[in-house]
Amino acid sequence: MDEKIGPEKEQKLQNENRQDEVQLEDDQLEYSFMQETIKDEAGGKSKIRDDIWRTVGLGLIFGIVASFSFCAVKPWMESKFQKDPQTVTIPDEEEDEDTAEEEAEEPVVQQVLDENSFRQIQQSLTNIATEAEKSVVEVVGVTGGQEWMTESYDNTNSISGLIVADNGRELLIFGKNSVSKDGKEIHVIFPDGAVCPATMKKQDASLGFGIYAVSRSEIPESTWTQIKTATLGSSSTAKKGETVIVLGKSFGYTASMGFGIMSSNKNTVDNADGRYHLVCTDIAAAENGTGVIVNLNGEVIGLIDQSISEGDSMNLVTGYGISDLKSIIECLSNGQAVPYIGIRGLDITDDIEAQGIPKGVYVREVEPDSPAMAAGIQSGDVITSIGDTSVTTLSAYHSALLEEKSGNKIKLKGQRQGAGGYVDIEFNVTIGSNE
């Protein structure tokens, strides 16, 4: 017998069935979520591991490619993106205090010298010379097709050069400009035998010297330990009779070394716009010798140039005093032309002034096609000022000129002899250069 279910009870059963279905759906969703999470977690670990190995592999490949690429483009990068060269500054000479009285008061110690003493002296001189040689190089001019590396020492178109500065980009070498005139190529041979290409950075044709430049990137690492920048001394304070050392190509062949004394530093040679003191020695020399003169402190006090010698003195080592060259070296090292007007002059001494010639720089000669000639300066004129600087000696005139720049327009004041005596005159000069 079937039991009838009332409306209320039927409604209650339907509600319970609905709740069971909802609960079942919720449980299925919960378990489904848990299963998916577990599956993703297992797959994620494998994926991460694969990603790690893939990253390591790619990094290794990138590193190898980057290394080879860097080695390949490094020379090009260095040549294209070199830093700006540093300004070269040659320190001014310090005035030595007069110590003559102190030296006179020192007692004289008598020493007995024997052959061992001579050996010690000779070894000491050799040690000084060997250290100073690190600043001396050979500059060779090649005229094309010339087997210059196999030529004999006296036929090679070469001169001795002096390492004077390192501007951070180039090594700068001071020497005679003769090898650059006919040479299509210029090479520098360093003390360790390394050969590097060079260029003429700047020159002064009037003096006959120039600055040769060697790119730092061209110089082998091993060579840097064998070279150094020269220490420039003072030729103006050097004394006659002091021991000197000559290095370079003073005897006609490279890497020569000689010892002697300075016989004089009072002789001078006139050049355009200046007068230069000479360092003369008693050391034999070749007619075309070049090189440097060094004192016992290892300082360079002279640049050898046998072309300035005359007569019998050509057989003895002679050079320009370094004190008169320092401003020239600094100017050329910074790529600047040496200021040039073209006057050869002389000082007005008291005896000459007594004859009615005014104090100043007497113009003995005006160089052809020079700024001085273009401005109307004549032989016999007396220059009394250059720009705002009064000058009474050729040395003062030369120093004032070196403070100017090539291309500047300045005013020179002077006096010229007329019918009634000397009268004031002015010249407007455009400073040139003699390259």
C-alpha cells in the first residue's frame, strides 16, 4: 500500500536533493582545483629547470661571441674614440741660490785615486748614461722601396730623438725635422728594438726641429718598461768644466755613448726672432751627428746639432742649450705653431747706446717674405715693444713673442733714424709661423 506524501514533505525532500547536488558540485570543483594545481606544479619544476639550462647556454654563447667581437673591434675603437690629448707643460726653471760662499768654506779633502777608483767612476757614469738612454730613440725616414732595416749605420736617413712628453694619446719625441722632408714614411726605433710608425705632429722650419708623435696603441706593452720621458735640466746654470755625457747618434751611428766635459756655454747662434745659447764639449763628433747632452744628474741640458758648428768646432759635439728650447718644445708638443715675425736682431749695449742709438732690439736683418717685411720693418730699425711688453734685449723680445699665438694681430713700436735723428714708429704685424 503506497503511502501518500503531503505537499510539505515533498517540498522538504526536493530541498534536500538540491542541497546534495550543490554539495556534490562543490566537492567536484574543489577536487578539480586540487588536481590542476598538482599537475601545474609538477610541470613548472621541469619548465624552470629547462629555462635555467637554456639561459646558461645562451649566456655562454653570448660571452664567447662578445669576447671575439671585442678583440676584433678594439683597435678600431681605440683609433676612433681616443680621449682628448692632455696639454703638455714644461716646468719653468728655478733660479739656483748662490752657494759660492758656502762651497768656499768647505774643507778640501785630498783623495788618493787608483785604478779601482777609476773603474768606480767609469761605472757610475755608465749607470747614469744607461738610465738616460731610456729617453733616446732613433727616428727613421723611409723614401719608399728602401730597405732601411738592413742599411749600414752611416747611410740610414735617421736622427736621434728625445722622448719629451706623453699626452695620454701619443708619445711625443723632439728632434731634427730633416727625416720628414723627403721621407714618405716615418718610423721610431725604441731602445728595446721595437719599431713603430710615427708622424710629424708639428715643426719649426726656422730652428729645424719638430715633434714626432707615436700613437700609444702602437707601442708594445713590453716596450713601456724600457722607456721613459726625459728629465730636462738647465743649460743656463751649467758650468764650464762640468762632466757631460753624450748619447744618440753623435758619432754617426746609433746608440753611441761618450764622456767628456762642457768646454763652454757662452757661445750663441742667431736665428729668426731669437738667439740661442750653445753647449760646447770636448767630445769628438761626426759631421752630421745628432743626439743629446746629459749632466751627471741624468738631466738633458743640450740637443746636439752639428750643423750649427763652424770650422774646426764641427769636429766637437755641439748643441742647443735646453733652457732656450723649452718654450719651443711646449708649443710644438701641443700642436701649436711657433710664433714667427722674421727679425734677426742684436742687443743695444751701453757702448752702442752711447753713439746715439736708442735702447731696444736693433734690427740687423729682415727675413724675406716674413710678417716683418710685410709690416714694413727695415734693417736699422730699433724695436722697443711688442704688444704691451717693453723690450730692451733680444731675449726679452723672444720671450714676449712666444706668449703670442700665430695669426694674432699685434702692434710693434720702435724707432727709425730720420734726417733729424730717431723718430717713433709703429708697425701692425700679423704673427705667422715658419713650418
